Amino acid sequence: MTGAYEEIFNYINTLDIIDTHEHLHCFEVDRDKNTDVLKEYLWHYFNKDLISAGLSISDHDKIYAMGHSVTEKWKIIEPYWNVSKYTGYGRSLQICARDLYGVENIEASTIEILNERFMESLRPGHFKKVLKDKSKILTSLLNVNTLNHDYNINNNEWSIYCDKDFFKPVYWINIFVYPTLWSHIESVEQQSGVRVTSFSRWLEATELMINKALELGAVALKNPLAYVRTLKYERVPASLAESEFLEIYKSKHFPLWQGRPANPGKNFQDFMFHYILEMANKKGLVFQIHTGIQEGNGNMLSNSNPELLSNLFIEYPDITFDIFHMGYPYQNELTVLAKNFPNVFIDMCWSHIVSPNASVEALLEWIDTVPLNKISAFGGDYLFVDGVYGHQYLARQNVAKSLSIAIEQKIFGLDKAMEVAEMLFYSNPLKIFRLKSSK
Ligand SMILES: [Zn+2]
């Protein structure tokens, strides 16, 4: 890398940043204490690389069994780890081990000491150390899928359960669009205080819950449904949605051990998402939408192409659409969408660990094609806190690489590159999510 890279990377490392997306525990105290470093680090992401490399599901499941020592677990996974460790997921963990625990390489000879040091991190204060001191994150937007369900509306004691020192809540809307069991309907009943005896009562509960989440400080809504269905949401008359919804009552009498399915079809789902989008459009809200790669070992990738959302971008011009994961591997489609639609924004959450080099190349292409105010550079998207550190390190590195190439190409100079870095990591997400400056 060039001299410009070092300079810009050093500058980026001084920046306080905004993290657009996390799945961490709402409070540090909720962390799993019955754990070890492999159980925590292989909770998601890199374990899928190990399975992709050939680790059997039965051996994989031994990672989570507390009867085995980390050395025994390491022996099982080592061949798969060694062929996977250069992926973005693997590199992120390596960076965590190095910078958080002083372990240069995760390998047979270091796994015990890494585990010892990791176990010490279960004491209070680790969230602050990782998120604030090491990662310089001012705030993280955290996925919250339920309002505090210990209370119902009649108690007037609702809250969004998350630590406001670290997080701003983002409210998931999936349960309103894609309930699959009666237990989901009942949890909405319990949380909203609305007894769901008809389709119109379902709409009432949906509206009430979303309004409550916003009132309690949710900064955006989130649709993660590209994991289970296509992103193509058609316009559907209410009558069709209602007749699909009414089907759910056919299973209400099933015994509990039957699971009691309550799974209305695509017409209902399409209608419900449009219903929620109309609410969001009226209020001019921000909607985060999962697009691109689905976490896990196998899914229908084509369901997640952001191009499928075009009708929504056209029909709801007053919503700010924050499109996740740079649409990877559909980042080219997202490039054109963000270029053409004033209400479409690119969010690089998860991207830098999915593919560091694709992130560098995409950002370079966006400098060529997309206004600079439309990109947010970082969202950790981790379930465990150490991973956020590894991810933000890679993100700072990748953005420095793209910007140093732009400097080499004489698109702009070092001063402008610094200004752009500050926009991508701080001012853009601050404006997109209408956060108050916390510097
Ligand atoms: Zn996520």
C-alpha cells in the first residue's frame, strides 16, 4: 500500500464512528457466562465457513457442548479452521484475538491461553472496553424485536429493553408481516393488549405496536424477511389479505404440542408490508431492509436481490430506505438503485467481513457513481461483542484502501479523502438516522 494509505488509515483510526446495525445482547449482564471462546466466536458467521469446508453438523454441535475442553473442540475443528481462516469472518476473529487478548495467531498452541483471557472478559465493563474504548463507537443501532413484554399497554410501563449508553433501538416488523405460529399472534396480543379476533384487530395491533416503538425511541424500522421470502412485495387488495389471514383460525384449537401453525400466505404478507410502509411514508421514517447474502449454510439467494424492491422505492418516496449489506453479491444492482433513487441509501453493515475486497472495490465504484452522502461505511452485525471490534478494524482498513486508490487516481487529494472518511463513518449515518450529534 502507498504512503497515502498509511496516512488515511491513521486518520480513520482516530474517528469516532456510528455503527448502523448490531444484534448484541441488549444489556451486558445478559451475556452467556456458561461459555468459552470457541462457543462464543463460533456462534455465527465463521462456523458456517467451517461447515462449508466440510465440518459435519454433529461435530459442529460439539462446539456448543460444555462437556468438552477448548483443546478437544479445537482438535475437531482445526482442519476446517485452517482452510477457512483467510475469509473475512476468519480474519475478523484473528484481529479480535490479537488486539483484545494479545494472541497473534489462533492455533493449537494458543487456544488455551486465548480462552483464559477471553473468560476474564465476562466481567462487567467489557462492552465499554470493546465498543467505546477500542472501537470508538459513539452509538450502535440495535435490532429489537419486542417491546418489554413483562408489561402490557394497560400498565403504561412499556419500555424498549436495551442499554441506551451503547444502543439506539431499531424495531423489527417481521412478526406483523410473517407470523408462522399462534404463539406469534399471542405474543402480539400480549404486548399490544389487543385481542386478535379479526383481520382489522391485527391491523390495529400492528399500528399500535409500531407507534409505541417509535414513541419509545426506535430510530428506524427493519425488514429482515429476505431470509424466508422474496423481496418482491406486490400491491394486494385488502380482501385477499383478509381471506388468507382468516385461515389462521382453522388451527387455533390444535393442541399445543401440534405447534398451532398460523401462517398466512404471500398475499397477506405483501399487503401487511405495504400497510406498514404506508405508515412509514406518512411519518417519513427510515426503513432498514436486509438484502443480499443470507447468513447460514444455504438459502434462496435470488430472493434477496435489492432490485426486487424498486416498486417500493417508487411508491414510497418519503421513506428513507437504508439497504443492508451493500446487497452483496448484488452490489452492482444497488449501485444503480442508490444512484437513481433519492430515497435509497447504501449500508455497508456486515459487508467488510463478508468480503473485504468486494467492499474495497464497491466503495471505489461508488465514488465513481453515487453521491457521497448516500453511503454508511460500518455496521458490525454481530451477536457477540468482540466481533464488532474485528469488523470495525477491517472496515477502517477497507475504506482507507478505497480512498487511497482514489487519491492515486487523482480523483481527489488527501484532505478531501479525510473529509469523505468522516462522512462515511459518522456524518452520513448521523443524518440518515436523524441522530443527535453525540461528539
Ligand atoms: Zn443483521
